[in-house]
Amino acid sequence: MRTLLLLALVASVSLGCGHRSKGASSPPACRDDAVDDAEVGVRTGAEGAKTGAKTAVEGVKTFGSATAGLVQGGSDEAKARWKEGSEQTKETAHEGGAETKKRSNVPRCK
């Protein structure tokens, strides 16, 4: 009985792990179980964190550039640099948001 139970466990694990024929680094084409749901969630979270970090870096660059502009050319230069940096930060955030959304939109398998 114990051997039969062990064989059934090994068979179910083999079937469960072998239902996908993809590499470990590729996202699932569709979600068909809790493992896929978790994988999509982790990938989405990681992409969101990466987007947040990139956006924060752009914000720091903007602040630094505007501060340098204030020192070099006064408030008009600072405003111009701030506006330019703000646009770059916004663009970075939108690109990252689109990538995060793409990572999260994995449909259910049929």
C-alpha cells in the first residue's frame, strides 16, 4: 500500500510539473492553475518594482538637473530643466506601466 501511494505521488508530481513545455524564464502563455497564477503575480510585481525604481531614478535626475539649473542660470533655467525632466520621468513611468500591464494580462487557459 505504501509503495502504491508513493508511486501515485511521484506520478502526480511528474504530471503536474510536466504540463508545460517551456523554459523556466519564459512566462506562461495562459494560466491554468494556481502555480501559473502565482508566477504571473510574481512577474507582475517584479516588473512593477522595476518600473518604480526606474521612475524614482528619473525623478532624482530631474531634481538634480533643476537644482543645477537654478545655480547655473537662475529660476528660468531651473523651470526649463524641471519641465524637461518631468516629461522624461512621465515617459519612463508610462512605458513601465505598459510593460507591467502586459505582464499581468495572461489569460486563463481554455
